[in-house]
Amino acid sequence: MTKVSMTVNGKAVSGEVEGRTLLAEFLRNNLHLTGTHIGCDTSQCGACTVHVNGKMVKSCAILAQEADGAEVATIEGMANDDGSLGVIQAAFQEHHGLQCGFCTPGMVMAAADLLAKNTNPSEADIRSHLDGNICRCTGYHNIVKSIQAAASALS
């Protein structure tokens, strides 16, 4: 067992993990942050997307040990301090950017990454940035609309 320590959503956390423990498993099983979904376990679907040191990563593709000392942001950290939906989350709700909701945490985290880099993305920019985040329900149209709405609300 190896001890890992990191800051998750602004809070210092630590835990003991086996060397093969994925960051997604650590977040879900050790920290009980179950908003990070594990969809494919092979980094294909993007449902497990989080931010590590400000960079968008698929948490099923890195070990918890690799995030030791890192700043990690999850979907739970996207909410406002009072627990209400953050701007991007609210835009997904208002513009029907979800159906079953399984991909939504990864989509929101990908959107946050994009909007941190590009405050006024085109539809093509959004679609390109979402490459690697798979939705099996919506056809992406309302996801794109949600991200456009979030961009407008944040500007």
C-alpha cells in the first residue's frame, strides 16, 4: 500500500492505495466522489474526466499515485459554494444537454477545460474539444448549445 495525498476540490485529502489503483477508483471508492463515472475503463468514453493541475485528464487512465501532490477538480467541485449548480452545470440543465446523465460529468469537465482556454468557442471548437467524450443519447446538439450558453453566461 502507498499513501497518496492531494487537494481535491480545494480540500486536502489522503489515503492508502494499492499501486494499481486508478485515480477514478480513488475518487469514487476512497473519497466517495461518485460523480466521476467509470464508463469504459479504457479511456475511450470520457465519463471519468477530471482536471489534474488544471489539465483535463481521463481519471481511468492514470494511477492515483500519479496524482500524488496534485490539485484535482471533479464534477462535485463545479457546484457553487452553497451547493447550487455552477454556471456550466446550470446551462446543461437549462438547455437539455443530458438525457441519461452518465456522460454529463465528463462533458461538464471538458466544457470547463475548453471555456478556461477559449471564452467564445465556435460550434466547431466545441465539437473538436469534446472529441473523446462519448454520449450515447443526445446526438451532441444540446450539449453544444449548453456549452455555448455557458460561454455567454461566463463572459
